[in-house]
Amino acid sequence: MTPNEPSKQAEQVRAMFTQIAGRYDLMNRLMSFGQDVFWRRKMMSRINFPPRAEVLDLGAGTGDLSREVRRLADDVSIIAADFTLDMLEAGKEWQSISRCNADAMRLPFENNRFDVVVSGFLVRNVECVEQTLAEMVRVLKPGGQLLILDMTRPRSKVLAPFIRFYLNRVVPLLGTLVTGQKEAYTYLPDSTQSFLKAEELAKKMKASGLQNVDFETLNFGTVAIHRGNLS
């Protein structure tokens, strides 16, 4: 494997998302009881879009976040980038949104290009969080904003057993019934439970060079919105 080629683990993740691309949006709505729409809108409310901003939606999937950006800011330029081409192709309504098949750890964009970089449910799936953050920061303009929406480990010990039951039992069963892909919906809960705590991701964002880093947790502490900017 050369430095510019994805690893075997990354290819396995791409193959998994390829298999579930057609039902990805439906499963997101079912697993979150429709709250994923609210989470994205909550994230968007924390962004200040400069006039004619350039926006990168990294790990764009089927384009939900890109379309939310377009809904709020019709004068911005948006690139939706994803490692899995089938996810981009499964999305609809890409009018005035450019699409790019790209690896989050090896972005094909020049330095200091984007005013805003956003990602939804990407970072817990990458092989190296630090390298992904470094790439996000590299393509940000000075003064640019980075926002990350992802799952996180809950703090509440009282709720933890119920959350584990839902992730480990209900989600795989639901995924099997809806998509026929039990393995994918076993991996996704596992990736959530092994991912960084919100505080840990915030520390890594600060270490990558971002300033004014903060975060907000939602959904009983299982989802976090992180924000930082580049001076």
C-alpha cells in the first residue's frame, strides 16, 4: 500500500457503506426516530456563513447536510465529498451542489480553500482521527469554521445500560430487517461505543490547531456537535 492508497480496513468500511447506500437515509430516520434531521439543523444554527462562502461537506453520504447548507445559504458554493461513490450516487436533489469522491485523510483540495468545513457522522469511521482533522484544518481558510456532528459515548451511568441494549440489540435487528445487512448495523453501534468521548475529540481538535473549540451534547448525551475555528 502506498501513502495515497486506502488501507484494507478503509476498503472494508467503503464496501459496507456501498452495501447499505440505498437504505442509508431510511435507517438513519428509523434509528434516530427522525431526530437526525433536528441534529443537522441544530448544527447549522451554529455556523456563520460569510457571503459567497465556499463550503466542504466531508463524508457527505447521500447529501442531507449539503442540502441543509443550501437551504440556509443559497449564495454559497458547496462541495459534497465522500469516500464511497455509491453513497453520493444514492443521494437525490444535488442541484447546485458539486460532488467529489474523496478520502477524508487524503483530500484532493488545495490549502486554505474553504470558509466552512462540516462533517456528519464521519469522524468515528475514519482510520486516523488526527490525520482527518489535520486535513480538515489544512483546507480551511484563516478564520474558517469547522463543525463536526457525530455520535459520542454517553456520560450517564444510569442510561448507559439502556443505550447499550438499543445499540447492540435493537439496531442490528432493525438493520437486518430493513437492509438485510446485519454486519453493517453491528459495526455502526460498535464504532459508536468505541469512539472518543466528546471531551476527547475536543482536545484533538485543539491539538490540530483549532481555536475556540466547544461542543454541545444531544439525545441523552449520545450525539455531539463540535465547533472550532482557524485563526
